[in-house]
Amino acid sequence: MAVTTRTGAVAVGVAVLAAMVAGCTEVERVLNQGGDTSCRDYVNQEPNTKRITITKAIKQQTGNDNEPAGTVVDSMIVQVDVLCATQRNVDTPIKNADIAGIFLNK
């Protein structure tokens, strides 16, 4: 009987852990600032978080809640990666990251 109880407890633990991990992604999506994320914060994000940030920024920019095409997200990730890596003002929100920021301290 102890083996059955232990196996059940492990199964419950695994299920709770899986729910917590899945929930973190949803919480991250809700709390993520999207286009208001600073370049400083953006460049320090993990790749999956960057994708969430860019997807939310695109939705904010377009006013459309539909998921943008993967190619659109990929393209914007590359653009923001390059622009934020060269921004002189690291507090620039990614929605405002632009070529002028490379040369001017905005």
C-alpha cells in the first residue's frame, strides 16, 4: 500500500509542477510589457521571452489580438535585436527603437 501511495504522490507532484510551468508562461504573457519593454530588459531576455515580447508588441502596434505570422515575429526579432544592441539609450522602449538611436543619444 505504501508503494501505491508514494506513486500517487509522485504523480500528483509531477502534475502540479507541469501546471505551474504552464501557468508561468501565461503569467509571463499577461505581465509582459510588449512594446514598452526597454532595450535593456529586452536584450537580457531568454529567446522564448523575446518571442512573447515581440508578439505582444506586434499585437499592440496593429491593435489586432490575432497571433501574427511566425515570419513577421522572426523579422521583428532580428530588427529589434540589431537595433537594441546598438542603441545608445538602453531605456528606449523597443517600440521606439530606431536607426537614429544608434547615432543620437535620445
